[in-house]
Amino acid sequence: MRVNDIYLAGVASWLPPREPIGEGRYAPGLQDEYAWESATVAGEDETVVGMAVRAGAAALTRSGVDPAEISLLLHAYTWFQGLDLWTASSYIHRELLAENRHARALDVNQQSAGGVSALQLAVDHLVADPDRRAAIVTTADRFSLPGLDRWHTEGPRFIFGDGGAAAVLARGRGFARVLGVGCVSDTTLEPMYRGDSEFTLFSPAAHGPIDLHARKLSFLRNRGDVRDVAERLNRGHVEAVQELLDELGLTIGEVDRFIFPNFGLSMLTDLAKSLGIQVSQTAWELGRTTGHVGAADPFTGLTHMLEQGELSVGDRVMLVGIGSGFFWSTALVECVEVPDWPSAA
């Protein structure tokens, strides 16, 4: 969908300290293949929604948007948010927008695509009514045992990092114009993250770590045609990026930077090759130090590029969310100014 007059007004991230990956964590050769350096690991007293609030408050400050102007708050995540039978978005709304009684607060759980998908929903919300002035998207995840082993639940293709990020959208003002948003889905791949697991009455994560790798192996055994699965996965992200560019009348060569979920290096290299771009155009240098921070990766990457002075006026950045299900969400933004923000992480 082509977008007019909607801008990114502020982005921010909050990332805890890095824990080095260390030597000998994986089988010989795998560590070199995926090239992780570290993962962000929250302290024992750090709450997942607290990280979202820190990032959201910073993004609001940077945006200059009055919290009273916000008409929608969306909170995206991939993992447990601290309590059952409770909405994290309501807590974040109370912390960030307490006096704003008209802004809706909704949770979004589309796994790693959630951040960009929430951004797309926020754009739709603003486009639908010209009287709506601004919206905010927050994301946060904290991964821990016994339910999730950040180093081995998916690893070493993915290692999981903790942290939060946020983006503020505004009508008619901001540092980057939203050119368009899009989405492609292929739910024939939904069983990949389910495998042959039975549905249960309560989460088994309290009793031991989830093994996503085993679920995928089960799915592939049942599926039989591994080549078809690989082709579908590759086609999904290529279609999502290309369809949005086609709608906007642009080519891949007219996009300067691309930000994906944080994959290990060999996976990211294959993804970049399929699009005809270079790994140096991505946020790999940040991602290799944080791990995969759930739905936050596109926003942490964009924040990092801005804080490090890597973007210039006129640069176009493609944000890509890829979530199990399977969904590929895209947003293309163009810098109209380069804010002078100090580096936070």
C-alpha cells in the first residue's frame, strides 16, 4: 500500500548488556558459520514490559509528539510478557499515556514479524481517519530458562537477545516519510513451528525448554518435500520486498539499507543473495552483538543506523519482519532529515 503524509517521528531501543557467546558453545565450524559475537541479556530484576516502556518513552521524547495526540498504542512481542490473563499493552499505555483516555491499546503477537506488522496496522489506523494524528508501536522480549534456552532453542542459526524498541508515527511530520507498507503470507508453512506437538491445556514451558529445532525436523519429516519448503520460504521474503517496490515504482537498487530479523551470518548471506543485495547493507554489525530480539529487530536496527550516523537525507530503508505462520511484513521509509540523537546502545 502506497502511503502519503505519514512519517516516522521517533524511534528508540533499550538493550541490556551483552553476554559474549564464548568458545565451544556449538559444534566445530558452526560458530564460524553463523558468526555471533554476543547476545543482550537482561538482569534478574529487569521486566520485559519495563524495557518496552523505556524504549517507548525515549521514542516519544525524540518524536516531539504530545502523548495526548496518540490514538493507538500497539505492543508486539514473541514470548511471555510477565503475567498470564493480562494485557501488556494496557500496562505500557498506563506508563506512557496515562492521561490519554481515548487511545486504544492492543497486543500484537505475530512473532518476529510483529514489529513491522504493528507498524503497518498503525499506518492503516492513521490513513483511515485524517483526524488521527499519531500512533506508537512498542516491542519487547525477555528470553529465559526454564522455558527458553537463548543459545539452543533455535541455535545456532538464531540466538535470542533481550530488549525493547519503539516507533512513533505521526501525520505530516517526522524524520522519515513512510512510502509504503505490505505483507505476504503462506500459512501452508504454519506447521513448521508446531511439528507434531499436541495442543495442551497449559504451557509446558515452566517444566523445560521449548525445542523449536525438533518441531521443525518433525515438520520436515511429515512434509517430505524439503525443496518445496525452502522455495516457499525464499519466495515469501522476495515477493514481500518486490511487491512493495513494484507498487511504489522503485527497484531494489533504489533502496539503500535493509533491516531483517537478526539471523546468523550464513542465513543472512543467503537471504541477501536472493534479493541481490550485500550483507553490508543490512544491520548485521548490530545484530551479531544482540542476537534476535524478537519483534524488535527492525526498530533496533533503524535506531542504531540513525544513532551511528549511517543514514543521510534521501536514503531509503526497507524494514522486513519475518514471522512463523508464515508472514512477511514490509515497510519502506525515506529519510527527510537526520536527527542528532546520542547513541544509547
